[in-house]
Amino acid sequence: MPTTPSQPQSREKPPVQGEESRKLERFSLKLPARVSVLKPGNQTLHLMTENISAGGAFFPTRTPLCAGMPVLVELTLQCESGRGDASRVKVKGKVLRSQPDGMAVCFERRVQMLTR
């Protein structure tokens, strides 16, 4: 009887029930942000991040944008000492999830660092 090569077994543990599986580490970090819609009307929201990773962020808001909406996110990073110029990070993305208390935005890969 012919045998077929066995598939390598995954060594990753399955996620615990109720635990979200994430590919990137997420940090609880409150950063001021401007989230602008990249469609006609160009609505802009001034928000704070609740948590952030290299791939996206969650923004608490009572007026979340619709899922799938393309956005430009501008985050403000202040120097640790509080003195000196703040830096801004601009990144395009889209609203991945919209819920009554906020929205999750998935970032594209291109990130632009700017000084004020």
C-alpha cells in the first residue's frame, strides 16, 4: 500500500477560548490621533488610541466610521522629556471593524515620519 508523506505538525498552541489571536504585539498606549476619511467629504476625527500595534490601532469613539472606509491616520509622538518637537507618524489604512464604542483601523505598510 503506498504511503503519503505526513504533513508537519504545527507546534503553535491554539488560542484559548475567548482569547483573541493576534499576529503582532499590541500595546495599551494613548496617543493623540487625527483620522481623516480618504473619500469625498474628507471627514476628520480627533481621537486617542486605546491600543496600538505595528499593524493597526483601536480608537474609542461614539461616532465610528463604517467598516471598509479608507483613512489616513496621523499619530502625534511627544518626546519623553516633553521638551522639543513632537513627531508625527502618517499612515494610510482602512476601518477593519466598527462597533458602538469605537473602531479598529488596519494600517498599510507605508509609514511616514515627520517633525513638526
